[in-house]
Amino acid sequence: MTGTALLLTGGILDESNAKTAHGLLRGPSRFRILGVVDRRHAGRDAGEVVDGRVRRIPCFAGLDDALAALPEPPDWLIVGVAFHGGRMPEELRRTILDGVRRGIGAVNGLHQLLADDPEIAAAAAASGAHLHDIRRTPKFAELRFWTGEVLGLAVPRVAVLGTDCALGKRTTATFLLEGLRRRGLRAELVTTGQTGWLQGHRHGFILDATPNDFVTGELERAVVACAREAKPDLILLEGQSALRNPGGPCGAELLLAAGAAGVVLQHAPGRAFFDGCEELRLRIPPVEDEVALIERYGVRVLGLALNGENLDAPALAAYAGRLRQATGLPVSIPIGGPLADAGEPLLDALTDLTRHSTQPPAPEPA
């Protein structure tokens, strides 16, 4: 699936819940992004809103404004936001309905499926517009149960985990992927969420659209396919949520069922409470505690990646320095303001792992 697209962000392009849009704006993307429909940021460059980098992708107040300004209508409207529970704001639903009535297709990564919406489905049938729901649960016959085959792969796997949701794990994984390739290593990324699919990565699956019994099997399938087809020097695994976020604990699958050899751990020191649990005041444990927890699984933390949200540059730099001293681990700041870097300390650790990997040789396929 390819073509041109408008991203729909419902006025929150500058917030973490627009992370799907952020991923497509930063790239890669299987679609050519023409603009963003976001009433709060109309008239601004979308890249500048996201991270201060001008990308010549305009923001429009509404669909009518976008269609009037563009030389031709887009092929797709893409839902560029994600919320707890996967429900769609009515503002976005009405915009999609408007576009579908005009024959524009819609791509949706929320759990609230477009094809199950009678009004949108009827409009699509009348106009010929296509609806693509990324999180539709696969059919039972298509699902795989875990076999242990992944544990025999020789290629090292590194999971990019976080101490919370919406920290930029996929973004950091993408930065690391690009950095390793610049160093001449054959690196690949196995994605586990909707944005990875939208970005066009070759290997992955949608973890939270997969029945729990088959999550580890589908993860194994993606990792084994990546190893067999791409023959990489290293595979990065995109983490979801966090080991201890009670709203959706996740991550042990990557450590155990994917046989991770190491972890890059993402943390936002300026965030006090778990995402979605602010009213309950459920605090994120210190990053040192999370390192210890991961290592109890028998997996080594190779380095730390910081998200600088809610911190100014001096506070972020001071925290990074204290963390290096306390843990002895390399610390990078790939996301968050003027101190953002290219992740070189983490790349050094991953390069070293690749050169000294001792994982077992891969068995021959049956």
C-alpha cells in the first residue's frame, strides 16, 4: 500500500499521543505525506511543530482547507493519533467520514475500526473509497504459536524498551537503525506497532491486535523471517508500553520469547507518573530500578536513552551526567530539545555487541 496522504491529528500534533504522525513526519513512510489536518497548528510547518525541523509539510485547519490548497486530493487520510483504549475522537471520525464520502481512502490504527462503523462503511461502499484498519485481529488460521525456533538464531537481538509508554522507543530504534547502517552494519528493525507498519518496515506485527496466546509466536515469526530473509548483523526489537505500567505491562515477550541479547532502555526523567495513571499518582520507578529488573530476566542493559520532555537543557544534562556515574552505562539523548544527539554512545555499545556476539548458531530450516 502506497500513495499520497494527509495526517489527521485533531489539534494535538505537538503532544505525545500524536506519535503516529510524528513517526511518519520524521520518516520513513510508505506514504508521501502532503500535509497535516490540525486546527491548532494551521499555517505552520508540521516538522517545525514536532521537533523544530522544517520539512515543508503544511498544517491545515480542516479537510476543506487542505483540499483547496493541494493541487490534487490525497489518496488516503491517515489517523495520526493513538489514545488509551484505542477510541477515536468524534472530530477525527467526522473528518474521515467527510473524506470517504469524497472517495478518499482512510487508514486507521486505532482499535475502533472504520469498517465496523455503519455510516463510514456505507459511505465507502457508495464512493468506492478503501478502508484499512491496521488493528483488525488476524484470523485464527493465520496465527502462529511460539516454538522456540527463535532461540537458535545466531544474530543478536536488542530490545528497545522504556520505563513508560509514549517515550519515543520506536523513534530511538529508528535512529539506532540508521546509525548502525551508516557504520556499515547490516541492521534491521522488527516493529510491533501500527506506526512501524505505516512506515513501511519489512518485518513486524501488530502486538496489541494479536490474541495474547499468539503474541510470542507472531513475534517469533517476525524475528525468524527477518533473520532468514535479511541476514542482518543485528536485529532491533521495538518495545511497547513498559514492564511496570499497570495500564498495559509489556516487554517481557521481547526479553524471553525473542531471546534478546541486550536492551536499550528509554526513560523520561521529567515525567513523574505512568502515562494514563496520572490521576492515580502511580509513580515511575527510578531508572536504576528498571535496569535491575531487566537484568533479573538475565538480559544486560547496554545503554540508556533519555527523552527530555519537561526538562530544560541544564537539568537534562545534569541528570544524564548523574545517571552515567550511577550506572556506569552509556547515556544518550536522542529525543528532546537542544541536547538531542545521534545516539553515538549507544551505537558504540551495539557495534561492540555485534562484533562479540556469542549467541548460538542458527539451525537449518526444516
